[in-house]
Amino acid sequence: MAHEVHAYSEVHHEPKSFWTKYIFSQDAKIIGIQYLITAFVMGFIAMVLSWLMRLQLGFPGKAFPWLEKLLPNAAQGGILNQDFYLATVTMHGTIMIFFFITAAGTGGFSNFLIPLQIGARDMAFPFVNMLSYWVYLAACIVLVASFFVPGGPAGGGWTMYPPLSSTKEALMGSGWGATLWLIAMALFIVSTTMGSLNYITTVLNLRTRGMTMGRLPLTVWALFITAILGLLSFPVLFAAAVMLLLDRHLGTSFFTPYLVVSDKHIPHEGGNPILWQHLFWFLAHPEVYIAILPSMGITSEVLATNARKPIFGYRMMVASIAAIAFLSFIVWGHHMFVSGMNPMLGTAFMTTTLLIAVPSAIKTFNWLTTLWGGNLRFTTAMLFAIGFVSTFVTGGLTGIFLGNPPIDIQLHDTYFVVAHFHFVMGVSAVFGLFAGVYHWFPKMFGRMINETLGKLHFWLTFIGVYFVFFPMHYLGFLGVPRRYYAFDQYEFIPQALVHNINVVISIAAFLVGAAQLLFVLNFLWSVFKGPKADRNPWKANTLEWQAPSPPPHGNWGDELPVVYRWPYDYSVPGAPEDFIPQTVPPTPARVRGDGGDGGQQR
Amino acid sequence: MPTQKRVGRIEGVLLPLLLVVLVIVAAVTVAFARHFGWWLRPLASEHGAAIDRLFVITLVITGLVFILVQSLLALFVFRYRGENGRRAIFYPDNPRLEITWTVIPAVILTALIVSGGRLWSRIQLTPPPPDAFAVEVWGQQFKWAIRYPGKDGKFGRTDMRLIMGDNPLGIDTKDPASKDDIFFPAGEGELHIPVGKPVVIYLRSKDVIHSFYVPQFRVKQDAVPGMVTRIWFVPTKKGTFEIACAELCGQGHYTMRGVLIVEDEAKVREWLAQQSTVADLIP
């Protein structure tokens, strides 16, 4: 018996009110933009915190009256006090890693790109998707609230090692601040878990006809594997956070042994601080790959599209993402070589850690070869993608020092580590996010973002970050420890040299910070006043560029797209244009055994 | 035929230029870092020599890769900067090339793993010789306490519950081995160790995780509450060195400086003989 086929638009009720369209939206595109905006706001807060840190490190002991007016409790006498300094260090790291980079990469780009790039109408679980954003926002609010509680925010570093983080007698921020930090992290983890479930299910189940896994754009592969990583690793930190809350509030002894803090006896029995480190790093190491993989996927996409060439080595690129993800679960101990854990574990973790450099090397050479022989078009997104490759290499190479335990003895907890992780996360991953925003801005908002301002943003940032973070390698050589409020207590630290290096770093940091205002102003202005964007301004192949800019609710109108080829048919010999979108059917085969137009239909 | 317009003239020249400047500045400053004094602190331990060698080898390898990759990036950005009318090359893969740059990094990294592993075993998996000079260092917020085992060479039992007033390390005076222990409350003592002889340091903490770090010895080891960790080494230079804390321990983390004196063993023993013991100090 035939039944009536209803057009999609008849059956699916579009949200009608302002609230359901833009605020409590279940549309993944809107949710993605909500994540991006919130994440960038959080990133801005964390950047301001870094300016405070750099003020202290570049100009120690110098009183700034305006600082005292701004932060009367944290900067008595116009100088940032030690407790608040530790709070800025802690909150800067926590916000940047989780609430900015991870949220923007997974929450922002997974939501915006996955349904569009696989030809789906939305995520598999739209209500849970909406919930994931609001739980993330709640986590942000709880974390920011911790600035206003007695004792101030958590100050134990983003790593929050107990007993420092479990014992309010040991640190002011280990009172209310640490409790709120733990609650915020728990909420964040709930949010990412809901997100991961959506992304994985959607990629596996909702690909449109013809979109085999082998025809997925690399962005989708990266975001898909990132979601699996998150699903398997975040719950461990959740458990650890619960255990730490119990140690703090109910007197359990998971991580806390018998302590005597400033003559006060705090009786616990049998707890081991190293347990926290294992549980924390079991998440936190995969976490840094969760932070970078979306940017790697974005970079692959942006490089290929703007070089007008297929990404080189698609299969190896997918395999290397999978290898990085797998290996990332078995390297966590490289953060703990001198922690007091059994040194035999050091040998094991060294092996896996140095090996994880191999798939990263493969990706780097494949990106380089993608540029080779290309016809490069330097959009702002392309500049940031190339910048990603440069800064990722710089940061990744220093990981080879740190992954080798005898060398790590000397470099652990020094500025060498700070240089390393800033280059890979603070610069490289963020460059990937910028590339993504500039590249998909037309699709998100239906307008073009200003390229001149965008490029200026790129030049200032790219030059600036090298001035901020490269000198830190030398501070590491000198053995300067990290998380130090000042360096004047030690003769082994050459005072004038280290001070001068710190001044350079601080000034560069302020300038880079100022340059980000260009991005903010450009973004805001262009959203409302930018020139209207075409459907496919970059002449790209992936499915999202077949939809209107911005796509309507349901993305595709009444007919879902059908896919006939992989996303990288750029500059196919003999084809009339230098790109062939995935929806273009193959022309009849002639003599060659391929798809007729020389493109790939694998 | 009209000249082909090069799109991205500025970007395609400026970006490679910046990358070349980066390579030159990085290569020169790193190559001369030692000369400028931006280098590891002067070595004063035996095992440190092998660490420094491995460090320099790693620096050379990563330095060469850095120069290679950034230069190729610069070259390709310049060489292939856009030109209207020119088509890019359709070059989707080359398995042999990809295998090459999988195998070569794997080989280099395996070599680093093997040499790192062997050195690590020597440093951390080899127990100290039985006649090593032993001393115990306690971290607490924000100073270091010290205990020597005394003439019997044995540390007396401790119990955190016994920590109070004149017994800041919780030494159990009922244990006969504790009678001749020599201890200094946090911040009051100096660490004296002999030159040219294995020294083993047992690390403990009263309150939070600290880390015992002496840059010139290439020594760093966390001091963890609730357990005893251990590091051993052979000092090769006499002199006064500083201990810095290398694990965030609170507000005063950056002030947690200790003093460590390396001198002839005879002098160390002479100094120890003059110190008060537990029997003298704890009723």
C-alpha cells in the first residue's frame, strides 16, 4: 500500500520563536556557533589572566596602582600577590585547555561540520545535543564563579595534584576554589560525554547515500576519532574528581596520606598522591590530542582546498589519526617520570611516547607534500593552516626531549615544558581553530569576514607567538623552574639574562593579546555587516558548500544530497574546473578504468 | 600572451621570508646558546655527563629536522604561490614516499629509545652501592629538613603522629637506631655530602608534593607525602649548590631554597661528628 511521501519541510517543524531558533536551539549549527562564541569568550578571559602572569614575571616587584584598583584583594600595593598568581596560572591553563580549545574544537566544529559534511540533517540526538551546550555553559559559570569565593579560585595548577589541592590548609585556593573547580570539571565532562555520543552515533549512522567512511573529509575523521578518545578517557577524570571531592569533604583517603601542614596534624590513612596523577594523566594525555586533532583535521581540509590539490596520502592521514589516538592512551606516564612511580614504568612509557612521534611526522610530511605542486591561494584560513604546520613542528620536536626520561630529569617542571606545550596547544591548536573560523565563517553566517583584517591578525599573531614562546626554550636550558612567582632567590639563575628574556616575552605577549582584538572586531562587524557570501566562495568539494550560506534548518531542503566521490578531486586532469564537488556524478568511463573524469570514486 | 597574475604576491613572499628568518635565528641562537651562557648549568655529577650527551644529540637531530621542515614549508609556499591559469598537480599519494618517511623517523626514534632506556636503567634502575653516603631530605612548606643516619648508618623509625615541637620529623626515640640520627628542622640545616662518592638521598614530605632539584647534578625527584622516594648520584665537584623545589607546593614554592655543600668525605665526617644527635635533642 503506498503511503504519502511528505516533503521534509512539511513533516519537520521548524523552530519559530527567537528563543527556539537562537537560544534553546536543537539545531547543531546553532549549537556549534554557541559553543564557538562561548569558548572564545572563555579563551579571552584566560588570555587576560596570562597578561596578569606576564606582568608579574616581566616586571616583578614593580607596583602598578591601576592593578590595585582593579584587583584590590589580589594586588595589594599594586603587585599581584603569590596566591592570586597561582590562581591565574591554574585558571589560565584550565580554561584554555578545556573550556576554550576543547570546547571550540569538539563542541564548536563537530556540531557545525559533522551533519553538513556527511549529508545529514542534524545530529542523532538533537535534544541531548542542546543539553550538552547548556551543561557546558553551566560549567563555565561555576568555574568563573570560583573567582568570587572566599580564598579565591583553585591554585594548584591545572593538574591539581593532591595533597596541595585536597588540603585547604596548604593553599588558600584549595578551599572553595578547588571545590568549584572540581564541580565545573565534572559538569564539563558530562557535557563532552553527551557530545561524544552524538558525534560518534551521527557519523556511524547518518551518512547520506554514497558517503562511505572512505569518502569522509578529514575533518570528520578527526572529529569522529576525537569523540571516541573523549568518550573513553574523560570518565576517568570524572571518577578522580569525585574521589578528590570525597577526600576533601568526607575525610576519605584516596589520595591523601597522614599530613602535617604547618604543625597541624591532618590524619588520613593509606592514601597515595600518585594515584591522582595516574588517573588525571590517563585523561589529560589523550586530552591534549583531543585538543589538537580537530585542528589537524581542519588544517588538512583548509590546505587541500586552498592548494587546489588532494590532501596527500588520505589513507595514511586517517591511519595516523587512529594511531595517534590509540597510542595516546598508553603514554600518560611521561608526565610522571620523576614522580616516584616505579622507574620501570618510565622505560615503558618512554617507548610509547617516542613512538607517537611517528604518526605525527607522517602527517607533517603529508601536509608539506600537499603544498608541493599546488596552486596556493592565501586566504586568512590558509595562512593560519600553514602557521599550524610551522608551530606544530616546533612544538612537537621538543616533545622528543621530554619523552626521554634521562633528559626529562633535567627539563621536567622547567620552562622548556612550558615552551613545548604552548607551541603545540597554545599556538598550533588555536591556529587550527582560527583557520576553521575564517574558512567556515561564510557558511556559518552567510557573510564574508574581512580578509585584510584577518591577514593582519595572522601576521601579528604568527610573528608574536614566536617571540613569546621560543625564548622559553632557553629558560628551560638554564633550568628555570615553572610556576615560580619570581626567580630572584637563586644564584644558579643568571638574574639579568633571565629578567631580560622575561621582559621580551611579556611585551610580546601583550602585543599578541592586543592583536586578538582585530579578530574580535572583525568577527563582530562581519557577522552583521560583512558582504553577503555565496554558496561556495572557496570552490570547495565538501558537502556543506552545496547548501545555502547559511544552511536552513534541516540543511538540505527536501532532498538529501547523494555522494559519488571522495572530497579531494581538486585539479583533476581533464576536468573543466579545478574542483569537483562530492555530489557530481562520474562522467561515463572512456578508455581509462577510472571514473571517467580521472577523479576518485573509492 | 598576457602575463599570468600572481595571486597572493605579498603572502607568498612574506611568509617564506619569516620562516627563513625563524630558521636562521633559531639555528644561530641554539648553536651559540652555550657560548652565550643560555645553557645547562655547569655539570657537577657523574651520570650527568651521559644525560648532557643525549641532550645534545637530541638537540642536533631535532634541530636538523626543524631546519628541514621549516625550510621546505618556506620553499613550497614561495614556489607554489598562486597563479591564475596554472593548475595544481593531481598527486594524491605515493606509498613508497610515505613508507620512507615513516621508516626513517621510526629508526631515529628507536635509536633514541634504546639509548635513553639504557641511560635510564643506569640512573634509576640500578640500586646505589651499599656503602653510598646516605642522607634523608624532607620537604615541607617552604623549607627543607635534613636527617643523617649517624654512626650506625641506619635511619631510626619515624611516625608522622609523633611530629611535634622539638621532634619535627616524628622520630621514634624508642627505636635504638634513632639515637645517633642527626637532624635539622626545616630551613635550619645544611646538606653536606662527600665528593667523588655515591650519595643516596631519601626524599620524604610532610605536607604536599615537593621536588628535590639540583640543576648542576642533573638530579630531580619528587618528594611525596606518605612514601619514601630515592635518588642517588656521584658528585664530581666541590662547592656550594642550591636545592630548588620543582613541584608546585603552594604560595612559597619559589622561595623553597636549600643549600647543599659538596666537600671531601673527611670534612663531612668531621662536621657530622660535631653535630648534636637525637639522643641529645629529643627527650
